[in-house]
Amino acid sequence: MKKRVFSGIRPTGRIHLGNYLGAVQNYVAMQDEFECVYCVVDIHALTTLEDTHLLQENIREQVIDLLAAGLDPSKCTLFVQSHVPEVTELFTLLGMATPLSWLLRVPTFKEKVKQQPQNVNYGLVGYPVLMTADIVLYKAEVVPVGEDQLPHLELAREIVRRFNDIFGETFPEPKGRLTSVPMVVGLDGRDKMSKSLNNHIELAATPEETMKKVMSAVTDPARMRRADPGHPEVCNIYKLHKTFTPSAVDEIAQGCRTASRGCVECKKELGNAINEYLAPLRARRAEIAKDQAYLDRVIKEGAEKARAIAKVTMVEVKRRMGL
Ligand code: ADP
Ligand code: NA
């Protein structure tokens, strides 16, 4: 039997290069070797309760992005989290096996408490439990994610171990699977490309939008003038070149260090390389977006397939918990 894979992505906007290079490219690559279950996690998107009027549109946009990226509904299960309500039931039950102290020490939670103390809700502290429920509802063994998600996955493993200790061996301990670019850097010089920092490029952006964003990116801050020698090792544009123009990086580094190459030229080349890389995906995206009936069918059939697995797991969980 093929090992089962699960991963989720929040419909907080369209998929960006960080999501794609860090996680989604593995979703696609794993479809043949594993039994893959991929989920647009709409309930998770509610922890911040912003832009809920955009939620339905964002869900569709993400499904289109995922299909354009290469997910094939005949090979994997692609569905929307809230369409399989068993996950909220499992979330409640797993909560009984999760010490509150584990959740309160999660770094991303502590960060949110500092950032928005007026909006620390119960859902936010429970986020890792819902994420664990997402994964174990399908008894997934492998979880393709970006590096930022590894601490959450470690917590999921702890919750699984505790549940299994109390109620008997029920769930496998899920393991993360990283790509060769597990942390994609941002255009503003920060370590992480992220939608909330607006330092990202959406897969669905136009070539013009993409170029504009790349041209406004931050390079080596110590390089004030064109004639100054640069330091590629601290430049995010250089780091992105490693992914998009791998055969030219030595020449780029050399040109930067000797100031024979300028940042403007370097960014233009990166923008062109990204646009070239994304062109086929963008063409597929435009085709898929035209067929709304196909999208409806994919989303509906995905939920049916996922729910069939979920129901079986819940019968076992309830029996083990004495319900
Ligand atoms: P975001 O962080 O943009 O809100 P999600 O939290 O929904 O997106 O993450 C979806 C997937 O994309 C996760 O597996 C996450 O680890 C991955 N991911 C997000 N940003 C990056 C990044 N900059 N580099 C690598 N992977 C990333
Ligand atoms: Na994330």
C-alpha cells in the first residue's frame, strides 16, 4: 500500500513563490509515489477573521493555482477543509489529549500575542490542534511543508504520541518533507517570503506586476552606488537567482563583487527568469479559470473522497475514546 501524504494551505490569498517552491512543488512531485490528500484549509484562515468576504473567492483562486501547478484530481484528493466536518469533531477530541502548556509555548502563538493582544482567541491557541486533526484524520505519514512549519509538525507528533499512549496506537507520527528550497526569501530583504509582509510574488501575477515587484526589491544595503562592490551572500536577489538562473550564479556573484554588474540589471534578469519559469503555469491557470463547472466538480468530488476516509477514522477514534 502507498503511504499517505497530507498537506494544507490557507486560502488567505493566491499562492506565492514561497508556497510554491517550499511546499507545492512537492505536492505535485509526490502524487505518483504516494496517496496524496491536499486541502485548502479555510477554517484555519478564520483565526485572524479578516477579509472573510473574500474567503470563497480565495478558496477558488487557490484551487485554480494548485491545479495549474500540476495537481491532478485523478491522482490525488484535493478538497476544502470545511467540507469535511469530521475534522472539527476530531479537533475537539484531540484537544482532550493536548496539554494547554504545549500550545501556550508555541513561538508563532507567542508572537501573535505580542502583535495583536486585542485579538487572541481560543481558535488561535488551538491552531496546532486543528492542524494535527487535519493530518491524522487521514492517518498521513508524510507532510510536505516549508521549513517554517516544522515546529508545528513537531507539536503534532507530540500530540499523536500522547493520544496513542492514552488510547492505544491509533495514528502514525507524521514526518515533514522539505524541498530543496525550504525557506524562500522575501523581496524586502527578510528571511521569509510571505503574503502578510507583501514581499512576495503571486504565481498568478502578470509579467508586468512581477517585474515591477522585483525591480523594487532590496539588494545589498551596503552597496550605495553602482561603482561600489556588492556582497552577494547578503543579497536576496542573489539568493533567488540561485533558484531561477542556477547556471549563471557564479558569474553573477563575481560581477557583483567587482561592481561590473549593477543591481538594476541583476533584478531585470531575475524578473525575466521568474516570468519565463512561471509562463507555462500561468497559461494553464488561464485555461482552468475559464471552466467553472470543472472547478465545482473537482471541489465536490474531492470532499467526497476525503470524507470517506475521515468517517472510517472517526469510528475508530470514538471507539478508542469510549464514546
Ligand atoms: P503563508 O505562510 O504565506 O500564509 P501558508 O501558511 O498557508 O502560507 O503556507 C502554505 C505552505 O507554504 C506551508 O507549507 C508553508 O510552510 C509554505 N511556505 C510559506 N511561505 C514559505 C516560504 N517563504 N518559503 C518556503 N515555504 C513557505
Ligand atoms: Na506559513
